[in-house]
Amino acid sequence: MAFLQYADSSALVTRSWQRCHQTGLHPTDQANDQIITGKRIKEIIKENQALIQYTVPIFEKLFPFIHQMGHIAMLVDRQGNIIHTIGDPDFADHAQRVQLQVGANWEESRKGTNAIGTALVESRPVRIHAEQHFFRENQFLTCAAAPIYDADGEFLGVVNVSGQKEGFHPYILSLASLAADSLQNKLLLETSKHEHLLTLKELDQISASHQTPLVSLDRDRRIVRANAAAVGILGKDCLGKEFVGKKGYTTQTISDQTSKMWRSVALHKKADTPDQRGLLTSFSRLAGSCKRIVQTKELALKAALTHYPVLLLGESGTGKEVVAQSIHQASTRATQPFIAVNCSAIPDNLVESEMFGYESGAFTGANREGSIGKFEAAKQGTIFLDEIGDMSLRAQAALLRVLQEKVITPVGSTRTRPVHARVIAATHRNLPEEIKAGRFRADLYYRLKGIQINLPSLRERSDVIELAEHLLRQINEDDAPVPVLAPDAQKLLRSYQWPGNVRELQSVLMQAAFLADGGEIEAHHLQLDLPDLAAYDDNQPILSLREAEIAAIQKSLAASGGNVSKAAKLLQIGRNTLYRKMEEYRISNTANMGSV
């Protein structure tokens, strides 16, 4: 590796000298010899304590060679600060003349062309010998530096070896590179150890909370690990005992590449347990890496493994029905029906017949054979009650009775029928506020709120572009190339507030893909329902989300004469949400302090 560097060392030195001249340095000038001392150097050393800890044993092994050569070895952080040294004490005294010691900074902008500073810029091993140093005061040195990276490829600093030019050795760069490689290997090993421990802890957490019984077996088929579900079947004292073939368990062997290390995993799979691959794929429609949507998916997956009722809260278009379907598909009810009911679309006088069914001749216009209701149609599956917040109080009372008694009575019948379906409800309304206003029953709310999951609005998510690209892949037809979003289109997608959330984004992208006609989607292809964006200009600065929300709230309050209810409608959000945001941003309603 060092030999390859020598081949173009002159070009590397030339580039460095050019940078020095552009910075305004002159070879006869005195270099910046300021030393970092006191509290600040202690802070720097503390920040790099782990790196120093791994470097010390490597430098100690190199010490006999470095001392014999009359050189010193240095560890330098990514900012060019020397944070640890070891080597020949006689040369160390000479080196202090140019501040080649702990606390000195050797960036090119301070010290001109030198191995440390140039390696920091070039991110590659560098040797600078004698007159190759930019400042004449440093030309008595010969130095070599090699970069250090962590396991993730992040640049950490350099290892540097320096001595007097008379003691130059052709392998000085190889020595620095070997030390850097040894340090990187040590960092990689330590990272692997930590990741291994984290993986074990993660597996412990997953297996402990998993409802499927799982056990791990050693070479002699002794139980070395068992989750809570398995302990419930095998007994608390099962660890260390031989695992004899149990009914319902399937065993899979896991080994390393040499087959010298191996272990078995036994899984107890019930007849009604959904395919485990379904658990992984059922939530694939909820695309995105934003922390909030990831947390939503994790919570929904946990909910899927229970039989509790679920209440989904979120603005219109955030994907509540997709989450409900995903929960159903990942649950033990996946083979049973998923019945979706839009509660806001059912006339008040038909709620009972739609939900609970009716007998023959129950009312004028009824089907001659009668009809089963949505609850009965769901069987032992899932009934999804969308827009539950829009149900009338009379319908709420009927629904509450069913949830409490677990039975339905079809219209025109005196016989009850048991209800086995799981209930998942959803609404864009603030139910606690609806309860205060007398529009929603508190007892029904607490019946529905077994597990509450809040879906983030699209403007609260940080992965709009990633989601847009996912939707474009779904929209794409006939295996044609997926349309690419141009930079100006991405910029516009990020700046828009998305009142219609994911549903609006999908609609906009479908139109854009059509207008782009197979080409790149540009900003003018995005037909957004916001008048102010018609004058969108690449040269105009994009407001932050906070600035945009403040501006929108102030504009809506001015347009509504200070009437908060009207302003909330203009913004397409709830009144309570508007009040909360006004308080958060400290916006006073100066237009009309008395309006609501």
C-alpha cells in the first residue's frame, strides 16, 4: 500500500502547497504554534478516550522500533489535535521546538504541508520528507501519517510517525499504515463484540415478548434458552434439561460456516398461528423510515399479537385503514374476514340493520331472506369501524351494548347471536374533546380504547421523499422504469404541508407520473392544491416547518377575523389542534380576542 503512495507523492505535495498559498501562507513565515491547554485539552482527550485506550497497547508494541529509529508516534484526532504520543525522548525535545506535542494542532491551514494535515485533507496515507514541508522551520522533519476509520467508515483521525530527516527510513509510511490498520481492526473487533451483545439482548427482548413458545438447544439437546411462552409449557425448571421431542414443536439447526459451532432452535407452532413471514410482510405497505412511523409499525405489530380492541387516531389520509388491515393480516385472525365499515356513511336509521343484520320482513324494503350484519359477517375476524367519531349518539348506544354483552340481536328478531370479531376503530376527531362537547360517549370511548395508536400526519414525517418513491413504485405499471423525482420536485414535496396526508401524496404522484409521461418528474408536474405554491421559485428560501405553520396560522386568523373555528377549517385541522399550536408558538389572537 505504501509503495502505491510513493508513485504520486509529488502530485500530492504539489496540491498541498497550492492549498497553502491559497490560504495566504508563506514558507518563511512562522507556523501557528498555539497550544491547547487546560480544560479544553482535557475535554478533547476525554472525547477521544476510547480511541486512546485502544491505541496505547499498539504504540507500546511499536515502541522498541520507534525508539531505535529515534522517532515518535502520535495519535491525532479528526480536527488535527495531537492527543497521545510515545517514542524517543531525545527527539521529543527537538520536536517541541515546532510544537510536535500533545495539545498542538497540525492542520494544513496552521502548519502548512505536513503529514498530519495533508493526510487529514487527502484521507489517505501520506509521507512528507524534509523540504516537502511547506514551512522551512519544519523541514528538519520526516513524517508519515495514515488515516483511521471506525467500523462504520467514519473518519476518526490519523496515526503519525515523525523523526529527524537524517534518520529517514523508507518504511516509515508502512509503519504508520500498519499501526493505523491494527487500530482499525481493534475498533472493528470491539464494535462486533458490542453488536453481538446488543443482538443477544434484542433477541432476549423479542423472544420474551413473543407469544410463540421458543427454546434454544445446545449440541446435547439441552435447553439453554427459553422464552416466557415456552417456560409456561415446559416448566420453570426447564433450563439445562434435555429437550425430548415435544408434540407441536419443529426444530431447526443453526451452525457456522465450519459447522463446528452450532445450536438448535425449537419452535412451537399452533395450528392457528399465522405464517411468520406474514408478520414481516403484512406491514410492508406502511413504508418509511421516519422514527414516528417506525414506532407506529412496532406498536401495531405488538397489538396484532393480542386480541385487545384497537383505536387508531390520526388525520384523514394518514393510512388508518392500512394499519387496521396490517394488524389483521399479522394476527391469528388473518384467515378470517376483514370487514370495513364507514360509520359516517351509514344513515342513522339503518345503523342497526347494517351492523347487526335483520330478519325477513323486518321493515319495508327489506330483503325477503333477511340479511346478516357486518359483525356477523366478520365471523372470528376483524371489524374495522372507520370514522367512529361521526356516529350518532343513538348508534353509539347500540354499539356499546354489543361491545359490553358480546352479542347482537338482528332487527326484527328476539334471538341473540354471539360476537367473535375483534374491533378496530378509527377516527380523525379528538374524542376526549368530543366527549366534553357531549357528542361522544365516554363509556364507548373506553371500550374502544384497548390499545391506542396515533398515526403521524405527513407534514410531521421526515421521510416524505422515501415515501414518495415507494408510492411511485406502486403506481408504476407494466414494469416500466419508475419515474425519478427531480431535485426541484423533491424540494417542493418537502415544503408542502399535505393537508390530505398520504392519500393526497399518492394522488399528486399519480397525476405527476402521468404528466411526466415516463420522464423525470419535475416541480411543474406536481399539481398541489395550494395557491401560494403556484408562484414557487427555486431561488426562494424554503421555510422551516415551524415558520410555515406560524405563517399559515397567522394568515388564517387574519382571514377569519380572529374566529378560531373558521381559521381551523381553513387550515383543515381541529379547533383544539389549532389552540394547541397557537399556545406552542405563542401566537396571540389579536384579530378578535373574543371569537371562538
